[in-house]
Amino acid sequence: MIFMEQLNFSVGLDIGTTKIVALVGKKNEYNKVEILGLGKSKSLGVHRGVVNNITQTIQSIQKAIDEANSNSGCVIGDVVVGIAGQHIRSIQHSDYITRENPESVIDDEDIQRLVQQVYKLVMLPGEEIIHVLPQEYKVDGQGEIKEPIGMHGGRLEANFHVVVGQVSSIKNIGRCIKSAGLSMASITLEPLASSKAVLSFEEKEAGVALIDIGGGTTDLAIFKDGIIRHTAVIPYGGNVITEDIKEGCSIIEKQAELLKIKFGSAWPGENRDTEIVSIPGLQGRDPKEISLKTLSKIINARVVEIIEQVFLEIKNYGHSDQKKKLIAGIVLTGGGSQLKHLKQLVEYVTGMDTRVGYPSEHLAGSTIDSVSSPLFATSVGLLMNALEDILTEKNESSDQDKISHLENEQKKDRFSKQRKSILDRFGEKLKEFLDNA
């Protein structure tokens, strides 16, 4: 096994309801993400994005990490983890700080002080702040400022999008990571990670709703003017559709999942009544015949319910308001977005332009096709976050080195001046002594 420098690669770990994915990668010379290794395992201890069996989750994580280790030839230590689940909620909050010296320019330190103040907000019992995302700033009452650094002012104010989650859920993920022999570099809300992988800068500017349909949850992230405006987690995903097929057709879960993937459609009008698929019976029983029209009707009923819940969240954000209009429409991603005719159904229910989002834009050309699938959007986004964290650390350490170098130079300078003055005094004394002599 090749031992690579820890700085050379990063790892994104997506702990989903149906699968756990560990993605190892690094940035190439063209600033694209190069995938070094992929580890995937069936997720056994997670329900609707929340860990409900610690032991099974640890085993699933270890399996995915071991596979990623052997595929990449790297030794994985730190991981950036995604969090979702029905316990996630978001709130809007405004806060301000008063600066001691209004004549000095606003710098990064002032913004950090304001953000840290928001982290001190009192939450409901058992809740914890995961993200504090600044939206717009105000300096001395002047609003609609995107970047206040470099401006003068005494009062710095901002609107924040605050993402909140259950402490117990976050701690359980942390416990699983630690028990799997890893350390958690940071934790990121999964819809934010997915948006990083599949949305363009132009879409975020124009206004877009990202719908990530996973196994256990459907995550929503709304952007407008390049800023995150709204997030929501709907506790239904692809698993509920599989469950409906299982109940409606009286078959086992494995068969229901295969039926959904191979023959499933979100648009019932596509299938004729004569189209029938035969499923092997259990233990020598007669095969079961299922009409594809019946199958698509079952899928359609549940998918429409999920889309309507997401659309309600988009309306709650204020999509009907002209200023808040989402010009770029909807982007679908996640495993559930691969369902046939889903794009057409979403456009029909919402009346908004829709496309399926692939994470291929940020990946190097040599990447295996499977990673370019919407299925891996969150994993790619988490990996991109991890690589950005490393870059920030590198820049900070190089800044620290520069500061240390500058301080050393100043010390040397002071020392040489001191030395000079001692030599000067000694020279003067010697000259005085010789003159007197």
C-alpha cells in the first residue's frame, strides 16, 4: 500500500439511508476533482437519514472505508461527513455587532465575531446549530451589501440562514465515525454538499431549487442571488416508493426495488394495459404477473405526494414574489432522480423548468462513469468541501509562516540595531579614551 501525504487527498463520507459511500480524491493541475478511490456498502443502521443502530452503521462505514482504502492505496484518517434526516430544520435570524473603531476598515475578524455571536443563540432543548450562513449585510443602516470587507462603519449587521439539528443525531454520527477508527474533519448539510456538485454559479444567481431525492429523505436547497435562502428535509425518499410497490403488488422488497429500477415510471400514461412483467414465485410457487400500468400508478401516487411537499416548501420561501422568483427552475439529483419520466412529472406539478443534475462538471475527465451519476452527487460535494478545507488550512498555515517570517525579520532588525548601537557606543568610548590619552 502506498502511503501518500495526508495533504494530497481528502475523503467525503456520505452516510445515507440505502448506501454508505466513501470517496477519496484530490485536485489535479486543472483544479478538477480526480477520484482516487471509491468505497460503497449497503447502509444497514440508518433510517430516514438518522442512525438507529450504532453497531450496524459502524460495520457499514468500515466496509466502505476498507474498500476505498484498497481502491485508492491511501490510508484514510480524516473524513468530511454529510448530515440529513427529518430532525433538520432551518431558521432566519438577524444579528449585529458594534465596532470599537468605526474609522478602521471591516475585516474578516469582524465577520467571524458576528458569526460566532449567532452560534451562541439559545436553541430548543436537544438542538444544536450546524451551519450559520450569512445572506446580506448592512453597514451603518446601508443594506443589500454582499461583501462588507474593506468598508468603514461602526455597526455591522447581517441576515443569517441558520441550520439546526438534533444533538443526539449529530453525536451518534460522531460516535460511529470514531468507532470506525476515523476522525471527523467537519460536518456538512447534505443538500449544501449536493448543490456544490451539481449547480452552476449562474443558476445560483438566477434562483434555483435543488431537490435531492435520496433513499430515506428528499432534501431541498433554494438559492437566489448566489446566496442560500432556504433549506428543508422531507422525510420521504425512494424507499417509500419501494415499500408502496411491495405492498401494492404483494411481493418481497428485493423484487419491488428491482421492478422500480428496471420498469418503474412516474408517468402512468406511458404504459399500455397489455404490458405485463412476470416475477418468479417464492419457493416453487407460480410466477406473479404485474401490469406495468398498475406499477406506474403506484409510483406516480407517491412521487406526486413528495413533489407537492417540496413545492409547498418552495412556496413557503416565497417563489410567487417577483423578487424571489426562481428563474433557473428546479434541478433534480440523488438516486431517486433517475426514475423514468420524473422530470416531466415535476414540470407538470410545479410548472417550473426542470433538469437532472450530474456532478460530472467538477470531475476530471478520467473519472469512472458511475461516479458521474446523480447517485453520487452528495458524495462528490462532500469531497469538494473536504478539498476546500485543506486549501484553506494550507493558506492559513502559509499566512502564519509569512507572519512568523516577518516577526523574525523584525526581531533580527531590532537585534542588529541594538548591536549597532552597542558597537557605536563602544566606538565612541574608545575614541574618547584615545583622545584623552
